[in-house]
Amino acid sequence: MTVYEFPLNERIRTWLRLEDLFGKALFFIREEDPRSHHAALLSIFEIVDVTARSELKSELIQELERQKSSLEALRSNPAVDSTRLGEVLKNITSALADIHAMTGKIGQHVRDNEWLLGIKGRAGIPGGTCSFDLPVYHFWLSQSPGKRSADLMQWLAPLLPLKGAGDIVLRILRDSGHVSQHTASQGLFQLMLGGRTAHLLRVAMDAPCAPEVSANKYALNIRFLSPDTIQKPRLCDRDVEFDLTFCNL
């Protein structure tokens, strides 16, 4: 089944974006082709841009500490797997130590690197990183894959504590949900929420269509679009069965 995730506030939206960007950066760093390493560098630039909000680090710390406090209270509960609980608490403690150890403004090591800033500026121009525009960058791309990978990890490493913290928070968020099964009549579905709130919605389905979600504290609306033509997706003209999960921290 294909799973679609829809964040319902800006914090979750940012953490999901970072999860996606870190995944791309690490994937392309493991590759050897110069074009893959170019894509990895662009992902690092995007991570730096997304993490520019000064409150991002404090939000992650606050959420980890809140989750740690809640989980600590479960130690005496006989229905809880103490071994698994201990592992989760250990991971949270480690992530908190790593993120507390981050000093200075997030991504400042990239902003202070004039060579990287030059590449970042040219990358915003269509075709702007050609060899005749950035010959020194072209020279770097011609180095061995091991050399390029080491450089990329050096630029990415100071940002990785954010990945560790975000991964834990998102895992807890996803695990909090309860799945319910529904059917969208002729591709349309509405659910009155009655004030019920959620931080993340997950829609899982194996039908040949894609959900488009709009939600507020009163109602959830989902339109299932059939991508028969990529230029203009149309409303699915049949009933669609799907799993819906409300996730909360």
C-alpha cells in the first residue's frame, strides 16, 4: 500500500521536510557518480535553508524532553515492555546530548564557506553550475568518489543531530496513531472531527489514485484524484477504500 502523509501544523511540516532532505543527502553521498554528489550538495544547501529558523533546535529539545518525561512515567506500568522502553529512553537521551552539543547558528559552517556559497548562488540559476561557470567546482567533481564523499559528510555531519532528534520524534508520532478503514464514495470523503485535533494524517491505499487533503478542527475532506493524465488529474469516479490514521504527539 502507498502511504501519504499530511502534516497539520508548521512544526511537523518542517520535520518531515528535513527527514526527506536528510534521506536524499545520505542516499546520494553513498553513490559514486559526480551527478549524485552534486544532488547531495544541493540537498545539504536545502537543509541549511530549512533549518534557518532559530527556534527549530529549541522545539526539538522541548519535544524530546516532553516525550522523555512521559515515557519515564511508564516505567512502573507492568503492561509496558521495559526492555523496549529502556531502548527508546536511551535513544532520546543520546539525541538530547547530541543536539545540546550543537554550538552556534545551525548551518553557519556552510554560510561561512565562500566556495560553497558561490556554488549555492549559481545553483539557483538554470544550468548555472556548468563547468565554465564554476571551474573549481568542476575540478572538485572530478576528484575521487571517496574524496567527494568525505567532503560531503564533513559538511553534513554538524547537521546530523537534527536528523537523529527528528527521526525519534517522527517515529513516536507515527506509532501513536490508530488505523481506521473508510470508503470514499465516488472519490469524495468527509469526516466531521468535532474538535478532535491531530498533528499528522496518514492515508494508506492501493488504489490507482492519490489523495488531496484539506482539514481544520471541524472537518476533514479528502478528494481522490486519478492521475490518468498528469497534465490535469481528475476526480476518481469510483469508490475508494483506504486506511486513515490520526497521529498526535
